[in-house]
Amino acid sequence: MTRVLVLNGPNLGRLGVREPEIYGADTFADLVAAASGWGKELGLEVDARQTDDESQLIGWLHEAVDTRAHVVLNPAAFTHYSYALRDAAAQITSVGLLLVEVHLSNPHTRESFRHYSVVSGVATGTIAGFGFQSYRLALEGIAARLAG
């Protein structure tokens, strides 16, 4: 089974509590369960993780390269300024793996500082604005690309 790391950056562990009018009422545990279920339906082994630590997120991207795992990445606030994260993400696609950047909300409809992503330029694709469904669409995109 093809392995996909579903990696989530800062504050996403607070889903359900943090700004539910933007991010919804479902929790990170709900997201993990949903992503795992979607993965099984698509023949993907999903390993979902969250950290508030930039170095941990970078380490997981290195792990993805080393273990040949595709990645769904919600960099959260790191999206807009972390060149270290961008450089680690670039390694994913440079070795022929798939990297889909996801966002629960649409950053382009929010504050202007959220309009720019340092990650999207090295990602295979970007999906934003569909809540948890952004993750489902990302997994479907990976499965479709792998199929053919």
C-alpha cells in the first residue's frame, strides 16, 4: 500500500476550539479519522501528524524523502514565511514524490499576509477553502496521479 504522510503545522491541533467560524467545529482527531478512512478507500496508507514545531515538521518532510512517502501538507502559518520548510518541501518533489499543499480556509479571502505561500511553488498542487474536504481532494489527487 502506498504511504502518504498528512502533515499539519501550528495550531491545527486546536481544531474545534480555535476560530470554529473559520476552521469548523471538528477536532484534529476527527481529521485524523477522516483522512485515514479516505486513504483506505483509495488504497493509501495515511499517517496523519500535527506539530507546532517547525523543526519537527521539517524532520517529517525529510522522513518522507527517505522513506519514499508522498505528502499532504498543511503548513499553517509557516506557509507564508518559512523558507526552511519550503526547502524541505522542495526535496519531496525533486525526488519524484507528490506533495499537495492544503488549507482548510481560502488564504486569498483572508488577511493580505496570508495571500502568499512559499510552499506552493514547489508543491505538485494546492487545494484550499474546502475545510476537511481539502484533505480528501488532496488524497484523491495523489491516488489519481499514481494510477495514471
